[in-house]
Amino acid sequence: MAYAHGHHESVLRSHAARSVADSAAYLIPHLRPGVSILDVGAGPGTITVDLADRVQPGHVVGVDASPDVVARAASIAGERDNLAFEVGDAYALDAPDGSFDIVHAHQVLQHLERPVEALREFRRVAGPHGLVAARDVDYGGVIWYPRLPELDEWITVYLAVHRGVSGEPDAGRRLKHWARQAGFASVTSSASVWLFETEAKREWWGGMWADRAVSSDFAAHAVRLGVADAETLERISTAWRTWAADPDAWILLPHGEIIATG
């Protein structure tokens, strides 16, 4: 599976800031002591660790395709005896049928060429009595202020890079459809947002994208695909720093969420 962003420090900086509260709040009503969870696409593991603490002594396994990222995640597991991290494939999980109560995937399906096939695999591992939980952003609905022209360039370049490498950046609106195609008997949908508008959050988001625009695999893919040149990427990077410094700046990212069973 190709990943449009790669694993540059600026990308992992974004992933490592995530928690259950800000990235999987819709799942909290289903978390209780003793529940077992497979966290697919666990990345640097912060959500996975949070899940493990919430369901202890329930067993939690975080899976990611990148051995380097799995090693980083394992380094934050500490002394938790109910948590493990493994290298794995979302299309062919190393787990028996019905072996986990919950299969969770955050910001994963948007990067897969075959999201329905992956959801069928999640359904297999959750079994008839488990549930599958997924949350993905919908970049087609992202809104921000001020409307800097260079950030209009950013979203155009981003959508082209994401689709040119793998997956669907407007995944949030498609989750229910994909889950129904995967054969789930019941699919409950919800939505939530990320909002970055305080000075600290603007500095974090804007700084992260200023670096990502010129230094991550995203930048290399943009040039390779012919959707941006180095000058355009530098212009986008500078605009993110300008945006972050503006006390009136604001960005909202909508997310779709599903709980699928049966």
C-alpha cells in the first residue's frame, strides 16, 4: 500500500498528537474493561495506548504496515501487559475469525485502493458479535480562514496527490456506503470535526503542514505527478506559516464515522 504522506517527522508529529478523546470519541461508549481491540493503521501508537488503558485488562494489538513506525509505537507501550504492536496488512490480518471484540481504524480507509475489501477483512476478524469502528476525514469539506490563494493551491495539490498515490481523500462521506458494500448488517453513522484556531493549535497545524509541504513524501509525489513544482510547494509552505501567525485564522476538518456490526 502506497501512503501519500510517507513517514517524515512532520507526518508522525501529526499522528502522535492523537488520542481517543480527539480522534475516537464516538467509540467511547463501546469501551469497557476486558474488551479486546485490534487497532489497524496504528501509526505511532498514541490512540492505541489510550485504548489499552481504557479497556485494561482487555488485550489490544496495534497493527501498521511500516516496521519503523511499529518500532516507534512499541517504544511508548511501557510496562503495559495488555498491549502489543505488530507489522501487518489491512487486507490480510494475522488474526483468526472473530478474535477481537472491536476492530478500529482511524484515518486508514482513505488511503486504501480497496477500502471495501479491507472492511470485509475487519468484519471477519470482528466476527458476528464484534464491531468495526472507522473514522476518516473528508478533505472535500475542509474550510479555513483567511482564504489565502496559496492555500487554495494547497487543497488542489493535496487532492491530486492523494488520488494520484492511493485512495480517496473524500472518504468521510463514503464510509457508510463502503460498509454496506462490505456486507455489514447494521451501520450507524456519525460525524465530528477537528478545529484548529487557538494560537497553539494554529502553530502546530500550520507548522506541521509548512514542513510537510516541502519535506515529506507528499512533496516528492507532488513533483513526480506533475501537480506542483518546488516553487509552488515553497509558496504553500510559506502560506501555512503566514496562516498560523494570523490570530483570526481558523481551519475545520470534517470527519465521517461508522460503527458497523453483523
